[in-house]
Amino acid sequence: MATGKVLQPIVVYLVERHPLEIPATGPLFRWLHLNNDYKRQLDGLIGVFDHDELTVLVDDLPGGEAWHLLLENLLEHNLRQVITHLAPLSPAQRQQLIGVCAEVGTQLITPGDAGRSRQNGAAH
């Protein structure tokens, strides 16, 4: 499923609905709200960054087209940072993402990192 679409070096991967989510409860893992303030939220998580280097990928459920595009770009060494919440992913997807990021040298950042992934106060 190669698309050939090259993403910006910083990617946020969002999953709209957790597979076990009950519609009446609302989004359980909404850690980033795509409103006017989301880039400032990301600044707080990864440090100040060039917003032109950002791509936001969204899947309704984990493992959709955006997931495949993310993996494709990781394997092509196009990405410097991936920011996502691991909870909505299946255990296999978590391990795949962690392993591929480690293999290609891409920094994986989750909301639980709370900025600890930054070196010298800035994203690298």
C-alpha cells in the first residue's frame, strides 16, 4: 500500500475512537484537541518547534490509512519525531511502533512523557 506521500518530519498520530470505547462515554483518549490551541499544547509537550514541519494524521480507529502512511514514512527514514498516545493502539501496534522508531532513529513521544523526551530544553 505504498502511497509515496512524504510527510513532514514531525508527525502527530491521533485515533478518534478507542476500539473498546462506548459511544455514550465520549472519547476516552482525547489527549490533543485539534483546535486553535493544539500547536501550543504540542509546544508544551515537545518544546518549541517549527510548525511548518508538522503533519497531523488521524484515523477513526487504529490501524487505518493514516497508520499505514505513518509506518511507510518511518521505514523510509522521513520522520524525526512521532507524537501519539499508545493506549488506543493494539499491543502489536504499540510494539511495532516502538520497534520501528527505535530501528530508524525516530523519537517517539507520548503524552505521558510530559516533556521528558526533550534534550537541553528543546526538541531535537
